[in-house]
Amino acid sequence: MTGNLEKYQLNIGGEWVDPNSGEWFESYNPFLGKPWALFPRGDETDATRAVDAAYKAFTEGEWPAMSPTARGALLRRLGDVYAAHAQEMGEIEVADNGKLIAEMAAQNAYVPQWYYYFGGLADKIEGAVTPIDKPDTFNFTLHEPLGVVVAITPWNSPMLLTAWKLAPALAAGNTVVIKPSEFTSASSFKFMELVEEAGFPPGVINVVSGYGAEVGEALVKDERVRKVAFTGGSMSGQRVYETAAAGLKKVSLELGGKSPNIVFEDCIVENAVKGAISGIFAASGQTCIAGSRLLIQESIHDEFVDKLVAFAKTAKLGDPMSMDTQVGPVTTQPQFEKILGYLDVAKEDGAELALGGARAERPECGDGWFIEPTIYTGVNNQMRIAQEEVFGPVLSIIPFKDDDEAVAIANDVVYGLAAGVWTQSIERAIEIPKRIQAGTVWVNTYRAVSFVSPFGGYKRSGLGRESGQDAIRDYMQTKSVWISTASEVPNPFVIR
């Protein structure tokens, strides 16, 4: 089925080109369960061509001659162009990954803020004059770009997570090769049209699609690449880390999560119920920050579960392009099968099914890859569904007695990306987040992100931070410059 499918090309060095392999592969619309586009199957040759273009753009021509102020203006221009196409970008992503248009339209309308923010930050990264302890010596520092950066992005929020990497990388003066997920590359190709409209020099940004083993690994291995920014699964991230280490490259990794969403007895129950729903059923649970472990204080456990199940039962499944749909399909068929497998695991481990637990067979779901919103009670923290990232609409409820037990359960996983706390106690609101091993802790809210606030994980949830002022430092290196003002060189055989 290839006749009516949109056929994309790679974008390397400012040109639209066919893949070296001469092959394309089908991308599926997860709501229809059918192919809707053809993506080019890049390989090692394409990876090398893209790095060639990025390296050339970094070392010669317009980009390295551009002042930080001019780079910032170009980034802000990109933000303007993106804003004008945000709705279109959202619709492309819905066709590609099946997430709700209500979320993807809003998310893509927010994406330009990263280009505005880092565009404004580009000429505000200052070096320093060091009050050096050596006589007749002047010392100062410079912050300089690394060179070629590879950005590897996932299938759940392609353009948002591209912006998290691309905006600080460009603001710092680097050039970039984007390797989008093989499942959701369409928006990255459309994005390159916006890059051209904004006026970026050729080769500053490049896009090569394909499979990780064929193009992603080649990009990470290329000796001219100085940093890899990756968002994805923990095992893939570990492989990227190991491969990049051989070339002593900088790496930032935003990986998996098994986030605890902790409900204390003094919470506003209605708000906490909504927070639990948001944490796991929004985006069909396909977010690394999903609050997939709901920790409920024993004194309110039964009441809370009843209200939660009643609320979850009202969730409207169906066409993600409809504004009133609340739960869409799973993005990929392999992920759909994986989630179904975890439902079997939960049953085998003795978890008690309170809701869902199967493929959604509703007429409004058509042939799409839908999982019923699923809630398990009677879960202990050692069960696989409490320890392993399911990445789907599957919630594990774990009771706890007091603050100490809640914190112990929250921290008893290999991940540490995010957490939620629901309480009306100012003491708990301040003290509990300090004790939780996670890069982001939300109190009385969930799934909030911003271009000004750093985001990243503890433990196996990753390395480095994205967004905020911290992010741009990860795309720069510091140089120390020494100038002697002495009239005579001292003893050359002795270190100064």
C-alpha cells in the first residue's frame, strides 16, 4: 500500500535528498492502524553525509561568523515561523503518533517559546575575568560551542523534545543533525521547511531518518560529533552512552521513569483524583513522566480508589483528531503488544484489576491500537508493574501508612525522573520533595513543564538537564586564556 502515501526525503546540507539505500518504509497512523506515509531509510552513508554538512557549516561560512546576537535573532525568527504553522505541526503529529489534537495543538503552539527563550539567551552567556593569583598576568574565560551535535528524539512528543535540544544547541553556536524516531519522522521533515523559511544557513540543521542500528549508531560513532542529546528508553540510552563514551563525547540522556504520584490524607481529594488521571491516562500513559505508581495513604485509600475508578470510567476513547476525545491509541504496534504483555504480567503477579485490563474493543476505536484505561489495586512495590516502565495507560495503586513509608516506596525504583505530591500541609509540600529522588517534583499539580525550568532525571532516568539556563551550558565548553604582562619571561624550566 504505497500509491497514495506521502513520500518524504532526507534534508542534508539544506537539500532534499533520497536515502543512499534507495529504500523507504511505511509509517502507520495508530488510530487507523494503516500506513499513511513513507519515510526514507537512512544508513551509515547518509549519517556521514549529514555530519559532513554539519561540520562544514560549523567550521566555515556564515554560521561561525555570526555573532551570538545574530544567532539569537535567527532563533527568534524560527519561533515566529513555527508559531504560524503550529496547528499544522500538531495535526501532522496526531497522524503520526495518535496523541490527542487537544494536546498536540497546544503543545506545538508552546514550542516557539524555546526558540524565543534561547534566542534571547544566546548573547547573555558571559565569560569572566579571573582575579588570578599570578603576578603580571591577565586571565579570562570564554564559553564556546562544542561543534556538531546529534539530537535523537522519541515518538511521543517529537517537536517539543526536538526544541528542548535544538534551541540551546543553536544558541550556543553548534550545528545539529536530528535523528527522529523511525515511527514519527513526519513532523521533523515538515520542520525543515520552517528552518528554510526562517533563513538558517545550509547544514546548520539536518534531518536523517531511519533505524537506530543503521543510522543512529553511525551518527553517535562519528568522531566529529562532540555531543549526543538523546530522549528515549533506558536500554537504548545506555547503548548510546556506551557508544559515545568510546569517543569521549558529551552526552545528555532523558530516559525512562516509574514516577510516584503520592496522595496524602490531607489532600483535596477531587483535585488529587484529577491529578492521578492526568498523571497516567493523559497521552495514553505514553510519557516518561507518567505517574504510573499511585501511592495512597491507607486512611483514604478505599474512598479515593472508588472516586478514581468512577472518574476513569467516564474517559472518552476514540479519534484523536476530535477535540472531545480524552484517550487516544498507543503510538506503535510493538508498544501496544508490550502493554498487553504487561497486563498478563500483572495478573500473574496477583495484582487486583479494578478497571480495564484489556484491548479496547469499542466501535469508536475502530482498528486502532487502543488499551482500556487500566487500574490495578493490591500492588506491592516489588511487582514488575511497579518496577518496570509500561509506557501505557496502566496504573498501579500502592497503599502507604505514613510519610516515611511513602518516601521509601517512592525511592525504591531504579528511576528518578519525576514525582507528584498531593497535600494541603505546607510542611509536607516543602519537606517531602526534598526527600524524593527525582529531577522534578510537582506539588498539587502534574505534567507541568516550562522553557525556563530545568528538566532531567536522577539515577537511571538520565544525565544532564534540558530547558532553563542550565541547558545551554551542556552545549558549550570553557576556555581559559592567559596573557602575561611581564616585561621578561621568568625561569623557563619552572612551572609558573
